[in-house]
Amino acid sequence: MADHHSAYLERAVAALTPEGTARVDELLAQLAQSARTHEWLIRFATARKAEADSHHAPHLEADPAEMLSEDERNELIRSFMVIRDTEALDDVADWANAVIALLTEQEEGLF
């Protein structure tokens, strides 16, 4: 994970309020449920949930985002853009934007 992205994600998850953390958990549970047959999508959702629940971004040897197919990554980017653009809680919208940055950097090969 790129250093600048780590700092952004760290700030976003640290800023989650209890309500924001609950909302993030809800969104990621929905993602995991819809991705039942996609192992790396489930791992991606699990990693993001662990970040939100602990309020910090742990260093991972390999982020599950690195293992997503291009189609999976593009679909996640679109989904998190909808969350970012429609979420009523500012902290959750900021978190979604940090996840978009993670996925976009992976897509551009910046990892």
C-alpha cells in the first residue's frame, strides 16, 4: 500500500464515529453477502471491516485489493462512489473516498 494512501486511510478510519463505524459494518456486511462466491471480495470486505472496527489501518503483507480482478475492482469503485456521493454521514463518505483511493491506486498500478 502506498504511504500516502496509508495516511489517508488511517485518518479516515480513525475519524469514524460510533455511528459511522456501525454504518461501515452494515455496508461491508452487505458487500460480503453479495460477494458470497468471490473469495477476494469477501477478504476485501473483511479487511476493511477490521480497519473500521479498530479505527486504524493495519499494515498488510498483501491487501486483498491487490488480488481483485479488473472487473471486481471496477465494480467496487462504482459501488463506493455511490456510497461516497449519497451517504448522509460525512465520516462514512470520507471513508468510502479513502477506499476508492485504494482501489484506484491499485488499478493504476501504483502499489
